[in-house]
Amino acid sequence: MALVSLRQVLDEATKGGYGVGAFHVNNMEQLQAIMEAARKTKSPVIVQASRGARKYANDRFLYHLMLAAEELYPEIPIVLHQDHGNSPETCISALDMGFTSAMMDGSLLEDGKTPSDFEYNVRVTKEVVGYAHARGASVEGELGTIGGIEDEHGSGKSRLTDPDQAVEFVERTGVDALAVAIGTSHGAYKFTRKPDATVLAMDLIVEIHKRLPNTHLVMHGSSSVPKELQDIINAYGGKLQPTWGVPIEEIQLGIQHGVRKVNVDTDSRLAITGAIRKVFAEQPEEFDPRSYLKPAREAMQELVIEKRMVDFGQAGHAGDYDPIPLSEMVSNYSKKTMENDKFK
Ligand code: G3H
Ligand code: 13P
Ligand code: ZN
């Protein structure tokens, strides 16, 4: 198998009626957790790197880790995606390095904090689409803003996606996938109670999908922040305040209405931190990093990724299709022969 475009993986997910988790990678252990989970559940995967991850790990280290994943897991279709690109330059540098997909998050200005206007968003997104499609790679855009107080990828407030604007945005930019803002936010502190219909605008997803039935929708801020993971952290000296994430049933409802890519990072962080805290608390004499990184990797694999791959429905679908090389995607894009051609 090869590194494949986001477009191919999401087109296949549409055919199969399932969602695909997009999981974050910053280091070797996280990538190993994702790839082992993919092998165990026979899932196609989207591996994504934030700008922070690229800075933390260094682009070359990160990219070569991905090449190792491709070599060691030949049966798994892997999308290598730039998450929340803050400018065309960020996206282009990822694509030049070999990423097969990029998110141009033009809903915010380059600082990753200030909400932009619609015309700015259309302009920068269209620029990245032109660059990416000419290389067979895919593009995710965002309309509305995902709330979140984490640095540089959230305005702090949520501005819900307007369905009319969504139609115009997709028509004018030609994006392969669209992140919609429905009231979720990044990070662990999303909701102070279990969210219901008054908190999560699932009806917006239904409406946007009705208007754009051929556009792959993306849900950001989709960690479920499971209580069991919060409890592990707090049992071993952590100090997380009670909090609620996005219930799996709501994500599954979204998947029934066109959500194909589901972004999850916080849950992996919680699983890793809980496992490391446990070793530190129970075996304070340990100082070999492998003694805590191994359980951390296992926790991320078992408690998060495997579970989500089953929840989202991608499990069992790794072998459904042959990879389309990006060189062939170039002509697919230019000939406009894609199945969901109404993007154009
Ligand atoms: O978009 C949010 C992800 O959780 C990535 O976070 O920018 O801290 O790496 P990060
Ligand atoms: P979480 O913080 O809910 O995991 O969201 C991650 C995300 O949307 C990354 O783009
Ligand atoms: Zn996000």
C-alpha cells in the first residue's frame, strides 16, 4: 500500500458509509500506536501533524517516521495530513515534503486566532487547492470557527458554519473536504455537562449535508474525553477538572449525515498521560523511559485508537481498495473525473 490522498480514503468511506478517525502524531510512539491499531482492526488511517508537531519533532524526523510506517504496514492505506495549516506557505511546505493532504484553515488569520472574513478564506483556500490538486494531493477547508483555547488553532469562540456560505465556499474553492463548526472545541475542556442538542448543532450537519451531499464533512474537536481516562490521571496525582467531550453517539449521528473525517487528539494525550502517571506513582524507582513509554503507547492504542476505529466504522475496510497513486490523482483532478465531481 502507499501513502494515499485524503480524497480517495474519504470517497471510499462514503461508499462504505463510515467515518475515518484522523489521529495526531508528534513522535514515534504515537505513530506506532496508530499503525498497530490500524493493523489490528484492518483500518485505513489518517495520520495528521499540527504545526506544533512539525516544530516539536522536526519535519524530516516526522516525514521519515511516516515512511517507516508505510514500509512496515504495507496493507494499510495511509493519508498523511497537515492539520490546521495557518497559511498557504504552511500547507505548501507540507505538500512539498510529501504530505498527501493539507488543511488550509482560512477561517482564522495567519496568527491562528483572529477570525478572518469569507473572502480571505476563499482566497487562501483556493490557492492551496490549486497547488495541491496539481500534485494529486487533497485539501480540507474550514468554515465557521472551532472554539478552543489551545494556542494558535482556535479563536476561543465558536462561530457556527452558515449552510449558505458553505455551498458558496465549496463551489468557489473546490475543496475535497469541509470542516464545519457545530459547537465543538479543541482540548479537554469542551463542556461542563454532557452535551445535548442545545449545545451541539448536529442539525447543522444534517442541513449542510443536504445542501452539499457530495462534500466530505469533517468534525474537529471530536475527542470524547472519557471519564475513565480522566479518572486514571486523577487517581495518580493529576488535577483534571470534571469535563465532558463529544459523545460517540453524536459522532456516529454525524457519520450518518456525511461526516467522513473525525479529528481526535486530546483522548490520545489523556491515555498517554494516565499511563505514564501510573508508572511514576506505582514504580517510583523506575528511570528507564521504556518502562513508561511502552504502557503509554499501549494505552493510546487500546483505549483510544482501536476503540475509535471500531466506533467510526473504518475497521475492516483497509483492504477494500487499491491505492491510487498521487500521479494518477493529478489526472483525475484535472480531468474532473472524480466521483464526487460536484466539488468543482
Ligand atoms: O488542533 C489541535 C490538535 O490537538 C493539535 O494540537 O497544536 O498542540 O499540536 P497542537
Ligand atoms: P480534540 O482536542 O477534541 O482531540 O480535537 C482535535 C482536533 O480537532 C485537531 O484538529
Ligand atoms: Zn481541529
